[in-house]
Amino acid sequence: MKNTMPSFQMAHSVAGSGRPLLLIHGYPLNRQLWRAQAEALQELCTVITPDLRGHGESEAIPGPYTVDMLADDCANLLDHLQIRQPVILGGVSMGGYVAMAFCRRHPERLAGLLLIGTRAGADTPAARENREKAIRLAHEAGAGAIADSMLPKMFAPLTYTQRPELVAPLREMMAGTSVEGIVGALAAMKERPDSTSTLAEFSKPALVLHGAYDQLIPPQDAQAMHAVLPRSQFMLLPAAGHLPHLEQPEAFNTVLRQFIQSLP
């Protein structure tokens, strides 16, 4: 379904009933990334999965975007759905950056935090230059070229040989993202602030999940977030890369279910 936000049409899905769980996808992906979680947790939670602006079925509008803007889009979606109860908020990769911005801007709306395959730190100068290169590639060659450049880094090495049914759909998902969404998201990630102090001030329970074979963000960065969060649990999932909830859905869903059930 879609709803009219202040500046664009935002697509989203809602499944199940119970305490709200809002899951934010990464770049350059969409809400279909959370299908296994929506199916597994809908008897426990109201699972809300939006497409960020320019991604999936949400309206493709020109950037640049900021992580604060994307976080406010998610808050506006909760308003549209008339959800006033504090939510459990999760994000993977760029979705984690958005989740941390949400913590900074709307802390009163949170009951718990889930950070997957992400980091608190801002981009290094080298990473910022790589974002600029990706922006130029997107403009010159389109979303397919971005998908081809990212696909070899998204999974653990064994996933490409042992779980080939995951690879082609992920490339299709990335290649289907609008150039406006890709460029806007790259700008948002390039300019995002360091969120370490935000996490240090977050007083609610948190769960940090990371793939042992993440080729984009090393596990040390996840452990650093766990160290600074006052009330966090840390889980390193074996045989998983940058998208552990997609590569190891049963193990991931078990850990997430236990976390949700442990919340007050």
C-alpha cells in the first residue's frame, strides 16, 4: 500500500498484530528484504516495512537526501498509521544509519533498537570519495551497474555457492531501484554524522546483530556499537555476510524473537 507523505508517496507493508516492529531496509534495496521476518514474527508483532524514498515502490524524487530526512519519513509513516505506542526499530546497513538518526530525533517513540550490518561512525575521506564515484556511476550507467558493483560484496562467500537462489533476486532488487533513490541515498550516507554519542545516550534495550563474513562493514564496528550502548546484546551470526537476516533467517528470527519477548 501507499500513503501520501508531506513530499512523496511512500509504499509500505503491514503484517500481523501486537507491539509495533518497524524494519528499515538498506541501500539500494527495498522492503521485500524483510519478507521472512514479516512472516515469522507477525503473530508476535505488527511488522511495518516501508520503502524509503526513491526505493522499491516509493516515489522516486530527486535528492539529495539526509538520514534525518529518511528518519522523519519513517516517523511520519507511524503518524499516518496512527501508531502512538513506542516501537521496536530495526535497520540494516543504511537502514541502521536511518535508525540511529531516528534515535537522535525521536527517542521518545522507541521501545528498543535493532542494528544489523551497520556502524555508528561517519564516512572516512576514502569512503566519501567512493560514494562520489558511485554517484557518477549511477548517473552514467544506471542502477544495473550499481547492482553489479555491489552484488559480490553483499553475502558471505559461501552463500554464492551454497545459496544461489538468494543472489539473482537480490541483484534484481538493487537494479530496480531508481537512480534518484540511489544518488539520494549515497548523498545521505556520505554526509551522515557520527552516531556514537547518540548510542551512548540511548537508554532502552538494544540488539546488535552482524554477519561473521560481512565484506562491507567489519564485525569490529558492530562490537564497538555494542560497547557504547548502555543496554545491548551482541550476536555474531556465522556463515552470514552483510545481510544476515536474509542469509540465516531462522537463526536471525530466533534471536530477534527472544529479544522482543524480553522487552518490558
